[in-house]
Amino acid sequence: MMFKKIAMTAPLAILALSSSMAFAAGEARHSISLVATVPENGFYVTPVDPDLVNKDQDMSPRIGSNTLTPLVGYFDVRNNNGSVHASVESTPMLYGGPNTIPLTVAFNGVTLTTTPQLVVGEQESDANYRATLNISAVGTNHPAADYTGTVAMSFDAVLPILTP
């Protein structure tokens, strides 16, 4: 009787293993990496398109043009306890060998310098506010070269001025 159980169980076990092996041969697996940045509710300056700050931005001139293509991007800005000031950390330039091209950086219509200045007022920044970033080259007919550069900006949450 024991032999019959073993004799019947063995073919069933082989059948079960072979069917699960058939499923494994057609299986596909994927991993997706996820990240999330949850900004502080009171203050943030965040690009609408993360690629604006994560990838190189091409300012090459359009065919037939003698000016570099301006970069336009958008930031969501909030400071529910005051205004937002901004500055560039150094003079913005493109460098190509011995050649340089000065850049103009404007945030929300305000040309940035190395001195912090008001770019979004208290009332606008109290709710989610969308500000435009414009980076453009100064001048035209730049010498041929491969240019690179970085524009580093700093944003400050500024407390409101209290009047007694």
C-alpha cells in the first residue's frame, strides 16, 4: 500500500514542479526607483520641471541666428511668513576656451546680482506663486567655441518688516 502512495505521489510532484517551471520561464520583473521631496509648507522655491536644474540646458543659437537662445523656466515659490529675495552666487558667464559670454539672469522680472533683492513680495508668496526664470546671453555674434557655464542662485525667506 505504501508503494502505491509513493508511485502515485511521484508523478503528481513531477507534474506540479514542471508546471511551476513553465510559469518561471515566462516571468518578468522590474524595479522602479522612486523619490519624493515634500517641501516645507512655509517656504520653498521649486522648479516646475525638475529637468531645469537636473540636466544641461542648451542655449545654442537657432539656425540662421547670431544670438544664443534664451532659457525660460518656471518656479513655484512660497513663503507664508514674508517675502522671497534672490541673488546669483557669482557673475553668470559661459566659458569657451579663451572666450566668455556674459549672461543676464532675471527671476520674476528682476535682474539678479550678487546682492540679494526682493523677487516675490509678501502677498504674492503667501500662496503658491509661479515665477519665471529667464537666462539670456549679452550681445550677439559670439566667437565659435563649445561653451559651458553654471548659474547658481540663492533664495532667502525674508521675514516681514513689523511696524510698531
